[in-house]
Amino acid sequence: MGDKKILLIIGGGIAAYKALELVRRLAERGVKSRAILTAAGAQFVTPLSLAALTGDQVYQDLFSLTDEARMGHIELSRSADLVVVAPATADLMAKMANGLANDLASTTLLATDKPVLMAPAMNVRMWQSAPVQRNAETLRRDGVLFVGPDDGEMACGEFGPGRMAEPDAIAAAVERALTGHAPLKGLKALVTAGPTQEPIDPVRFLANRSSGRQGYAIADALARAGAQTTLVSGPVAIDPPRGVKLMRVTTAREMLAACEAALPADIAVMCAAVADWRPQIAHNSKIKKGGQKNDQQNDQSLALVENPDILASLAGHAARPRLLIGFAAETDDVVAHAVEKRTRKGADWIVANDVSGDVMGGTRNRVHLVSAAGVEDWPDMTKTDVAEKLAARIAQTIKGAA
Ligand code: CTP
């Protein structure tokens, strides 16, 4: 990365300790850090450790004569190529979203003419609160970049979004922001995600436990890598990633039609947990317990017919994507099933995972990448990291083949 410099603003939160690791990870990538430590941040990390790691003075006080004499806050705000706020607390986000400038960190954020990248870190309820979400939206509209927050267990013992992104993920986001790195620029990607719902009657359906998280994270990673990305999603309860074209569908047949409409695409990642079967009859009115007369109810069984296989259909399509990737959620013999599925369905790669635990609704994933070259076992990581790594592998492969 040569001689790139960032200004790192460290807010007050338990995640502040990860800022020290971030400085090291950035240094490994050739990025120098200069740090502003807020008063609250100084409760969690010491200026001395920061100074030792950055090899520079740490700036703390807007009204310090010595600080201002060395480098005024205006100059400080412009001396770097990028301003990174990690951890970005609810307080720092609120100040920047509303233009407050009452300490060195907020004044610098307001005075900078450089891009700003925030890594939020806070309790899950704080992150989900209306004011914080409003401020995040305002900041995004103002052009502020975000990395995270991740889902997971937090220092306070609660679970959900709010955990600061890991130093590696922040370092990768810094690198992207500094270089405008977009390895998939000019390419089109298609991603499916979530479950499908197959109606039995107007109030009932057949479905599965897919949360859509992994597919949404992949669509996000591909879009951030520069691909023009379409996400065909079954019904899920998560927000669509920014910059992605979202097509909402309910049934497998609708998902297939939406995928075909999205072709041609260079890359397709079929992450959806498509229902293999649908009820033969979708009743127009609610089936009563006492029963109208029909075959399905007389013996209280549900006649099913097979759904189209979307992955296999794309494999045989005249406009087959250059890189066609399927998923295989298995509970037993994970890799063996995936190897067989890859050939049976005509995919280039199968990303196989073991869903015998709570992976389908969870935030972590342990996958195996099955390709013609063999099987790669990836370590247990967050679904965001799986997406990041997969997008990087896709970029490598597509570029290598170009
Ligand atoms: N898939 C699909 N259309 C279907 C069923 C599955 O496109 N009707 C895709 C999934 O999106 C995934 C891959 O095929 O990428 C494997 O899905 P999976 O459910 O594991 O495979 P099945 O063919 O359903 O095999 P089985 O249920 O026997 O494990």
C-alpha cells in the first residue's frame, strides 16, 4: 500500500482494545496510523500503548497548547488519506450525524475533507434503537463508509448485531477505501438467498429454517467488490445490503423465473434453501379441520410435487454463468454429498456446510469448498468472513481465467 496514512479515532467502548490490533494489521499492510483518543477511549486503552504502536504522538485534547502547536486539529483532520473511527460509539455517530464539534474527535470529523470509515460497536439494543439507526442512515447519506457491526456474542453477554468488526475485516475495508479496490468491477453477479415458501392454502406453507444471512452477506461482499449484483431472496427478516438489486420472491418457481430474468450473469451463487417439494394443490381458501371434501384431507396427507432445481436449470441454461456456485447444507457425510452434488447439478463449486448444529439461523459457518481441483476445508468463521473470503476467491478465479 506504499505510503498511505490513516487517522484513527478511538471512541470509548470495550472494543477499543481491538484498535491496537488494527494498528498492527494496518502496519503489516503498509498503512501508517496516527491516533486521536477520546476521553472515553482513554478509559479503555492507554495513550502510551497507542503511541508505541503508531510510533507517533497520540492526540487527545482540542485545547492542548502542545498538541495544537505540533499539529492543529484542522491539519490533523487533513493529514491522512482516510479517517477511521473504531470503535464508533453511539455518541461519536450522533455527534457527526448532527454536526456537533465539542471535542477533538468530533471537531476533526467535521473539519475533514477526507473519506470517513466507521466501525460501530455498541450494545445490540443501542445499535437497534431508532436514534442510532437514524444517525447511521444520515451518515450513510453523507457518504460515510461503514464496516460492521457484526452479529455475535457481546462483552455485555447479549447476542445480536453491535459487535465491532474484527481488525482483519476493518483493515480490508480500509484497504478497499484507500485503493478503490473493485476486482469484480464490470461483472454481473446473481445470488439467491433465504428459504422458499410453498403455499398449502392462504395461511399455511411449507418452508425451512434458512435465515438468509449467508446469502445476504455474499451479495454484499460481491457488490462491495464491484460486481453489479442481483439478489433473489425468499422471505427473510433482514435488511437488504446497499447497492444490491433485490428481487423478492416466495416460491421456488418464482425464484427460478427471477433468476432467469436476471441472466446473463458472470457469477451465480445459489445460496437459497429452495424447497424441493411443493403441495400439489395450493388451496384458495383455508382448509378446515372438519374438512371440505377433497383427496388431500380425506386421508389427512399432503400430495407433493417436485419443484424445479434452480442450480441445475442455470447449469443447463444457454446463458450459463461462467462461474456457477451452489451450496450444500448437510447433516451427514457433508463433503461426500457435496462432491456428488457438484457433478449431478453441473456446478463449478459447491460450498458445503454442516447444518446439524444451529448454523441455519446462526451467525457462524464452517464450510468446505468443493471444486474440480479438490476439497478445501475453511476454518470456523462468521458468515460475513465466509462471504468475504468467497468473494476474494471468486475474484481470483475470474481474473485468472480472463
Ligand atoms: N437448489 C436449487 N433448487 C432446488 C433445490 C436446491 O437451486 N430446487 C440449490 C440450492 O440453492 C443449493 C444446491 O442446490 O445451491 C443444493 O441444495 P440442497 O438442498 O443441498 O440439494 P438438494 O438437491 O435438495 O439435495 P438433498 O435435498 O437431497 O440434499
